[in-house]
Amino acid sequence: MSPATENEAEPALVNDLTTVLVKTLRALGQAGQPDQALPLAASAWSRLRVEHPEQAERVNGTMHYLARRPESAPVTGSRSADDSAPNSWVTDERATGRQTHGQR
């Protein structure tokens, strides 16, 4: 395959592989394993978001689907090393003032 043909095939390949991934992640969630599927989906979203934003949005929708599954563990936030500090909970990037996506 020449470089020009390879570049033309890449979007179709990424689209097809994203379709397979989304179906697989949803099946894993429906099988009662959404907490195993979510980190995989997050990893895929991270890799897709810059060069393939439409596919990243598909994976993002799948993450929301998985997070709403009854078997999904509740999001409780994460603690800093100092668990006794009253403001050590971080549950949302908005709470920290950091925004890493969606900015232009």
C-alpha cells in the first residue's frame, strides 16, 4: 500500500475498529463487567481524541452508557495522600479549576 493510499484508508480503518471496540465494551458492560470496560474505554478515548475526535465521541458515549449500568461501581472520588484533610476529595476536574479538553 502506498503512503497516499494508506492515509486514505486510515479513517475507514479507525471507524471500523471503533465500531468493534464500542460493541465489545457494551457487551462487557451488559455481561455485568462495566468496571472492567470503563478503563479500556478511557484509554481508547485518550488515544482517539486529538486525531479522531468523532470516534472519541462515540467512545465517550459508551463510557457514559457503562457508568450508568446498575453493576457499575459508584464514583466516590479519590483521596490525596493526606486522608484527614477536609478538602482532599477530588471528584471532578471542574472543582480543581483544570480543564484539559474542550478548550480552544
